[in-house]
Amino acid sequence: MRTLLLVALVVLPVPLGAQLRVASPDGRNAVLVDTHEGKLYYAVQRDGRPLLTPSMLGFQFRGQPPLRDSLRIVDSSRSTFDTTWTQPWGEVSRIRDHHNELKVSVEESTAPNRKFTLAVRAFNDGVAFRYEFPQQPNLGDFEIMDELTEFALADNARAWWIASNRPRLDRSEQLWSQGPVSTLDSVQTPLTMETRDGKTFVVIHEANLVDYAKMNIRGPRMESRTLRADLAPYADGVKVRGKTPFVTPWRTIQIADKATQLSPSVIGLNLNPPSRIENTSWIKPMKYVGIWWGMHINTMTWNSGPKHGATTENTKRYIDFAAKNGFGGVLVEGWNIGWDGDWIQNRNAFSFTQAYPDYDIAELARYAESKNVHLIVHNETSGGIQNYERQMDSAFTMYERLGLDAIKSGYVTDLTSEGHSHWGQFMVNHYRHVIEKAAEHHIMLDAHEPIQDTGERRTWPNMMSREGARGQEYNAWGGEGGNPPEHETILFFTRLLDGPMDFTPGIFDILRKNTGPARTNEESRVRTTIAKQLALYVVIYSPLQMAADLPENYEGQPALQFIKDVAVDWDTSRVIDAKIGDYVIVARKQKSSPQWFLGAITDEEARVFDVPLTFLDSGKSYVADIYADGPGANWLTNPTAVAISHRTVTRASRLRIALAPGGGQAIRIRPATAKAAGAAGTAHP
């Protein structure tokens, strides 16, 4: 059901020098638009207090004067919008889109007399704006050399970021840095900030990125606090090529009083068009296992040979394990011709239809279907975009014919084979082409080495999940140093604010005892406890969640039951308590079910919390299945100790959640039956 209220006011001329203002429905967030000495500026306030001071807007075009000077506001219009819409899957099932919009018509007062509209929307959880160019005689085909958008921070806020100008230039797989805004260089979005008084959190990102370049953020000059948009380029330095009429992506500024209010973030979803897929019944969230972790710990290989992982026999073993334990899919990497030799340099050698001789894709598709398991296809491109696009029609047609409805794609490269940025307009258009082509063939997507989510999963809900940050595989690579215990507590408030992440949790052989000598803290090993690995299924949201370890490492492990039970699609999500970089506690209610799941994680510090269960229904009794860090647990010295217990709880109950250093706790809360309640203990109110 949708409710809608749309009120458009009459367009009126604006007196010269007049300042325009639009506020959120609750009145707390406001955007002010004005001109000064021929330049156009916007500013953002929270409760009347400046968050962004006047920040310049405009563009630098090739072969034209900047669209920046001699600008004047000629008219404006306002509207109010209020609707509620339902997601086919997500962190929450229903989302309210309630905002006030201001459209400001701007023209140059001197030749070439170009014009555009600045569209501004004010939500209770933030603000957004974009540029809209109508068709016009003096701006037809164009090439953008720079977007001049500024974000002038009023406060030298504390920021969390990953760089956009380091080795692996076009990759997002770095550890987060933190420090004052004035120290930023060139960073990626989402850029999360906390004002120095701790009273406001601000996140800069973008929404509805279509036919444009990804926006990074260029740091301030001369110790100021003015950040600037920094678009990813083509090989020749051009940022965006287009033709009017044309609209840019939305520049989003999410605003909250507390870190706990930042998630789930829906402002980006509300700025994307409704779904283009009418019947989404074939799009199904699921848990999966896969031939993947073995490559990273060197028990298998992608390439052919004696350790080749993607064999018919090995894949059937994984399918049997998935069917036995209720997992929906099996990912197989290394199945297709092209992995032998230097597969990154030989990017054009990949075939996306021809399997290695020891992998019978047709037989495996049949076998998986007989076990009610999805066979997930891997398409690694190594940045060979033309090679992939040449084969896409035939490959996707073959997958659909075989009943293969999910693809994990990969783009392990810094620049494309054409020399373009991994994040530029060329790649934005490629990723969108893949999404749309996959939808034609009823295929779900999980993209690795992607561009960050900008809410397109609303328009194309077959775009299920993506990587876009440093994931679990870094814990397998000794030379990379692994992910420190604080990593996921930062990830939750940075990368995960843009959308789902295929982080691949669930490693039980933390010390790698089953694949060679046990690792120390200096070598390739997972830097969490097992209980934290379980909690990550709740904390890190993805509609496609992997049980990433080898099947043999789950055998005889009672803690596997939580992975089997945990949901991947949610009706409601609530952040109970959190501090960026320290700890996160999240509760989520399973869609179409009375069950709740709770996940709590910490950094290298041990912590204890007293968590009220006021999110439960009143007058009902539940059983909490608790998977906690065991006695003496510690990510460094004793990571595998897990204590499993059961408690009867109600809405009035409080749970004591004790987290070991680098630890976590995962809880399933299910309606009590008389038998279950009698077997469980009781949590104290």
C-alpha cells in the first residue's frame, strides 16, 4: 500500500538578492540557496546551527567558460512529498519518503547565457541536491572537466575515511583512517563525520549514480574545512561526457544526532526511481557456501591443475553440504577457461561460457536443481570490459537456459583495459548495463570490486550485494596484515551506510589449524572470535550471506546452528547501541516472522552491556538462543571458545552481553513453546 501527498506551489519570480530556504518536514534540517558576486552557494543548517557554511556550486566544461560566474536566480518552485513504499528485500520492509523540495532556476546573466535548475530535497534524516540541465541552444553536447561542488564544513569534525589516491588507485580495500576534516587529502564516500561536540553526525555520499562519474572528495586547501567534489576520469582526463537534457546524481548529506540513528540509511533509496522489475518473485535472498576460501588459504587453486577447486566432484560435495544444512546456494570460482597464467594481465582470455574439462556445468546445474540449491556463477573480468560485454548475451542466455540465476562478478584491476578509471563514467555505464542485462535474464548480481551502492537496488532489485570494502579474504593473506578487531565497527558506519556488503563471514578455523601450522597474530589468520563471526551475520547486512569456511571446518561444530537459523531478509532493523570504531549492537526482525536476531561486536577491548529487549511484543514469551564468547575467549589467544545457552525472555527482560576482546555475541530470539520455555533458563527483568 502507498500513501501519497504531493503539493506543488506556483512558480514565482525571485527578487534579486533574495535567499531561498527549504526545511525538512520536522523543521530541523534546512538548506539555504543564494548568490553572491555572481556565484551560486548553498548552506546547510541543523536546528538553526550551521553544518555547512556557504558552499559554491558549478562546473568547468572543456572549451567553454566555467559555469560558475555571473549566475542569477530567476525563479523557484516548491513541493511536498509523502509516500510509503515496500522493498522486495532489505534491512527494513517499508520505507517512508517524506521530504520538501525546492527547485531553483539559475541562469548566466552574460553570454553564453546557459541555465540549469538546482533541485534540493530536505528530509528528516538529511538533505540532497542535484543539477538539472534542460535542453538549450548554448549547452548541447558537453564535456565536464570538473564539478565545482563544495562542502564547506562549519566544524573541524572528526572523520573516518579511506583514500582515493593511494596504490590500488581505484580500489576500496583499505583500512579506515580517522582524523580532523582539515587533514583530509582525497577520500572516498561515504565520508562519515562527527562534530567535535559529539552532537551531530554527518555523512556525505551520492545517490542515483547514472551516466556520470563516481564522486570522491578532495580535501581542503591550506588547513581550511572546505571539501570539493572530485570526479573519476576517463583516460584522457575528461570526467563526464553528455548532452542536454541531463541530470547529475544527487549529492547527499545524511544528518543524525547519534551514531545509532545513521543506520539503516534510506536517504539514497528514496532518491532513486521505483523498481523497473514488475515481478520480483524470482529475486530471493539466501545464504550460500562456495569454492572460494580454499583459494585464499592455498588449499585450492582457481587455475587448472592438481589443486583445481572447481571440479565436478568437489562442487557436488559442496552442493550436498548446502542441501544438508539448508543453504540456498553454492558459489564456484575458477570454473571457466582463463585462469591459467597471469589472469589479471590476460584479461581478454576469459571465457564466460566454456568450462574447464573437469567441470561439467550442465550436469552440476541439474544436480544442484535436484537438491533445491542455486549454483552461483562466477564472472571475473580482470577489467577486460570489452571482452565481457562481447560475451554477455551468449553467457547470460546460457545461464538462464541452465537455470542459473545468480552471478558473482569481479573486476580485479586498477584501471580498465582501455585505461579508464574503475570509477569513471565508462564503468558506471558498464555496471548499469550488466544490471539491466542480468534482469532481462532473471539473474541476481553480487559485484566485487564495484562502485559503491548509490541506491540503485531500489530501481533494479536484482542488484543484491557487492563488496566495495576490505572483506574477510584479507584475513587469509599474511602479507596484507589482516583486518584489525576494530575494522567491522568502523565498516558499519562507513561503507555499510551505502548498502549491503558481501563481507563473507563465518570462518570457524580462526587459527587455520586444519590447513597447516596454526597461525600467530603476525600471520594470516582471522582477528576475531568465533562468536564475533556469528554476530557479523546480523551486524553486516547482505541479502546474500556466505558461510565462507570449508565444509569440513563446520563438521561437529554446534555453533553452525546459528548460521543455519539466521535470516537474510528483514522487516525491521534497530541499532541498540554503538560507538564508531569501538562497538555495535544491532537487532533485526525477520521478515514475515516473529523471530528477532541480535548481533553485538567489539574492537580489541572487552565490554559488557545490559541490553533491554523492549523491541519484543508485549504479553509474549520468547526463547533466546545465545552464542557468546566462552570462558577466557580472546581474539588473540583463545578465539574459538563459544558458550551456547538458552534463556526464556519477555519484553521486560534485559540481557547481559559480555564481549571478549575482539569478540561478539549472536542471539536468536524465537517465540517460546511450552517445551522450549521449560528447557530454557530465565533472563532477569
